[in-house]
Amino acid sequence: MTPKERIEKLREELHQHNYNYYVLNAPVISDMEFDFQLRELQDLEQQYPEYKDENSPTMRVGSDLNKNFTQVAHKYPMLSLGNTYSEAEITDFYDRTKRALNNDFEICCELKYDGTSIALTYENGKLIRAVTRGDGEKGDDVTDNVKTIRSIPLVLHGDNYPQSFEIRGEILLPWNVFEELNKEREAREEPLFANPRNAASGTLKLQNSAVVASRKLDAYLYYLLGDNLPCEGHFENLQEARKWGFKVPDTMRKCSSPAEIFEYINYWDVERKNLPVATDGIVLKVNNLLQQKNLGFTAKSPRWAIAYKFQAERALTRLNKVTYQVGRTGAVTPVANLEPVQLSGTVVKRASLHNADIIENLDLHIGDMVYVEKGGEIIPKITGVDMDARGFMLGEKVKFMTHCPECATELIRYPGEAAHYCPNETGCPPQIKAKMEHFISRRAMNIDGMGPETIDMFYRLGMVKNSADLYELTASDIKGLDRMGERSAENIINGINGSKEVPFERVIFALGIRFVGETVAKKLARSFANIDELAQANLERLTSVDEIGDKIAQSIITYFSNKMNCELVERLKAAGLQMQRSQEEEDSYSDKLAGMSVVISGVFTQHSRDEYKTMIEKHGGKNVGSISSKTSFILAGDNMGPSKLEKAQKLGVRIMNEEEFLALLA
Ligand code: IVH
């Protein structure tokens, strides 16, 4: 493989791993492997600058920008830290620093907290702003949410704080709160948070700060920035900050030799398990601020600091067999059945194997001794095989199932997808049951009194085979079944009848069309007046809906080209479900903007950009990205970009402000 090919391969893989991790929340490699690959790519890119690519995974600082929050530029960019897993590199860092400074220096050792970072600005002793890291240059203003965190002082104590300064730290959800939260979510059938980090960042981005307040977030501060800080050392400044009311960890320690640093690392690698919050490493910082300044920064991180990541806790155990689970969409997930083993305080018996490629890459055989890791995730994963333990008795190679374990239909694999599917949508029991479970769930039809066990029982007894059958049940069918009295039977029937009032968009979601989640269902309900219009739409019509691409459109077409699905929809319609937009919704539609292309630009005060986008669509217009001679008009807020303004004037396109636009629709 040439260096160019290797670079391209690494980029492609890392992009996929990024997606698996951040979007799907289902990483298939360990963080350490990811960092190794990223490092290899960084090295190669440095060695071969001719293959530079602005969109390489190495260019990512990561972004958590959210369109619903106001974005604020950071006064000092929020950089990340260089990562290492090896003690040798700590020694290298130490020696490098020593050479560069050519003077005595101290290293401040701290725990690396695994939450979501925050920058707090104080002026005259008052918290005035809290901003997330965002893309490092600008972040989201989450001040209202941060103010609910009890350990963050709104007003400072003492009198020696600078008139204006910034303090940074990590927002965390303590382990016990995380577990409690997930228990509640499980009870409400809401998706679980994979780890406290995701839970913390998700909570911080909630729109309702009262809910944030109920979540009991915590914050640890570890970095003070400003012009008139009280002391010359980082450690000393933080001790002052503690007196002002900040929660500064008392686990920091100043070290003067690599030996002392290793002692700190080894101590905390064990002791961190007793901390109330998640940590994933140690951060080393040159303590003296002047020395920090002299060492400076590279493009991405300070030269005066480095992070050492702990090896994720792992256990070695035997793979007994591989079983397969079939989900609602027919996706088949392989599950490793393990010899029970103790790992980070719990007994692990099963681990996810994700898909056929992972099994192949691991070259897994039954009886293999495998490494299991939890690394802050709920579901443990297999990260490797102990090849030395194999000996003569090599077990059978794990071959992915060819036929569905539940209904024996041959599995298929769609091009470009990692998962195998059982295509027998209407005849495969777990798929049928899961579809009905989805249908009755809270976010869909919200049928009170029923849960997965009820569905399972009704299905086993042959009472229901699809969601339309539910509407034909009577109280006397149910009464007298296992643990079903008159009251429960009536509850269920009332719940079923009540679901007939559930709005159209949730009915679309409840159908369980592949790739049609809540957001897509809303968009569809906005764009199609009723189910028949949706069922008859072709690819072009479907993809004209904002954010609906070929993949979703094709899935909708496939759904409605299946006769069984059409019959089901007809029966649901006959049962009285909302298969069209409500009158109220309908009244908010018009064709005032029919055939018009509208460009949105600038910052608005009365509605958000998204709201304007929706309004344009509801009135028959189309929101487009760039100005051309075909643009009907520009909806302009404050600070419209100068190049856009120039272009509009050149092409003679009308510029409309918010008031004019709202008057037009009124
Ligand atoms: S100092 C320029 N100290 O790790 C140095 N960061 O990769 C700024 N983190 O984004 C960071 N514990 O979210 C620092 N004791 C600690 C930390 C810490 C956790 C996080 C932080 C940062 C990331 C760096």
C-alpha cells in the first residue's frame, strides 16, 4: 500500500468510526484503537503534506453546536489536549519540556474528567455567561441551563478575584444520578444514555432549564484564564478560585520528576473507581504561567500540557456461543454468550458483536478467550482475542447466520450497510411483536395500559397479528386472561380508543417505516395533507421535502408498494385513526408562497431560522440556500452577509425584513 492509499484508507475508516460513535452511539472499536489510527494518520499527513485535505478526520476539533442556542465566540479558543497511552511518551513530554525551558519547572497533575467542557465568564464577581466548547472557536450559550448547577457559584466570595476572567471545567453527571436517570428512562421506555458523558452533554442542551435543574449535574473546574490572575502558578490560582466558591478538585498535585508523576498515575488508576464521577485519564500541565506562555501552542493543543488516558478496564473470558437477536426492522444483531466474568463491579455474561464484519475482523472461534471492555458504556464489547490461548483445540469459526433464527427466512444484506436483515417483515414473530410494541409506545400511539408483555400475550394467544387487530379487541376478549381483571381490560380498551385522537404526525411515526423517526414523520405530516397523498408520492415529490433524501424516500416508497402495508393502513383508517392533518393545522397552511424560492439570511429577532423555514414551506414556498436569478426574495434579518447583499442587489432580488414577511403571510 502506498502512503497515499494508506492515508485515504485511514480517513475513510476514521470518518466511519466518528459516525458510529457520535451519531449512532455504537462504536465498534475502542477509544484507544481510534486514537492510534488517528495518530497514524496525523503522522502520515505531517510526513506527506502534499496529501493535505481540509476535511480529513484530523481537522476535526469536534463540534457540539446546536441550532437552538445562540452562538458565542470564545475569547480564548478552546483547544484539546494531545493524548497518550504510554508512560514512555510521558517521559518524552517531560524531557522535551525540560529542554525547551532550560530551567526548573513543576508539573501539575490532575484527573481528566470525562464529561462535557464548559467556559464560564465572570465579571465583577458575577457569572455572566456559560458557553460550551462548540467547534473550539465558538460555542453555544447555555447560561440558563448552567445556572441550575448548584456547585457553580453565581456570585463569588472573597475580594481578590479579577474584575473579569474565564474559568473552565467539566460538567458531569455523577454515576449514581446517571444510574437513577437511566432506570427512570427505562420505565418510560425512553432510549437509555450510553454513558454519563452523553447524559451530561444531552442534559446541558435541553431547552427546558427546569428539567436541567432536576438532573443534578455537577461541575469541576480546572483552568483559570484572564489578564490579572492573582498568582504565577496554575495550581496556586486554582487554590484561590476554590476560595471564591468554585469546586476545584483537591486531587491535584504538583510533581517535580517523572517518578512522582508515575506515582500519581498509578495511584489514581486504581483509586478513581471510588470517585463519584467518571474519569478517563490524567492531565499534566506545566505549572508556571510564564513557562506555559514560553512553550506556547501548536495549531490544536498547548505544548505545555498532555493527557494520559487510562487503559479501559477489561476482562478475559471464554466465548461459549454466539446467538442472534432480531429487532423491529429485522436487523439481526449477533450477541456473544460468555463465561460469566467480573468487570468493573458487575458480572458480564453477554457482549454485543455488532455485525458480521466485526466478527470477521476478530477472526472469532467458539471457545476463544476474548477481551471484554466496558469503558463507560452499558453494553460491554469484545475488543480482541487472546491468540496465544488458542493452543491445538481451535473451536469452530464463527460464521454469521445465513437464515433468521426466529423464522428461518434467508437473511439479506443491503449494499453499503453492515447489518444483516431478515426480510420476512410480516411473518417473523419478533419483528411482528416489536412493530406492535413500537406502535403502542408513548411517543407513537401512546396506548395506556399496554406494554410489551401484553403484546406478547395477545400475540401468543393469536388475538393480534398486527396493529390494526388491536382496534378490533373488546373488553370481553381480554377479561379473564392471565392477570387481567375487568378494570385492566377496560383500561386497555379505553387506551386503544383514546389513541384515535393521536395526531397524524405520530400516526406516521407509529407505522414504523424504516428510517422514518419522529422528526421525519413531522416533516412528512407538514408536507402531505393525508396518508393517501403520502402513499402515492414518487421519489421526486418525497425528496422535495426538506431533509428527506433518497434513502428515506425510497424506504417510504417500498413501504407503500407492499400490499400488506396498504391493507393495514386502510384498516387503521377505517378504525378511525387520524390519517390527515387536523383542521387547526390545515388552517395554518396556504399557497401564498406557491412556486417561490426564498433565501433566508442573517439573524432574526421574532422567530428562529427554523421557524421561518417551516413557515415558508407551510405556505407553499421553498427554502433555498443560495441566491440566483430564480430567487423570489430574500428574507433578511440583521447582519446579512455583505457578499449576499451585493449579489442580491446585482440580480435585483427583493430583500424583505421580518416584519414585511410576517405581514405578507398574515
Ligand atoms: S485542561 C488547553 N484539565 O479534556 C488545556 N482538561 O482534551 C485545556 N478535561 O476539552 C484543558 N479534565 O474537556 C483540562 N483536568 C483537566 C481536564 C480536562 C478533563 C477535558 C476537557 C478538554 C479535554 C482535553
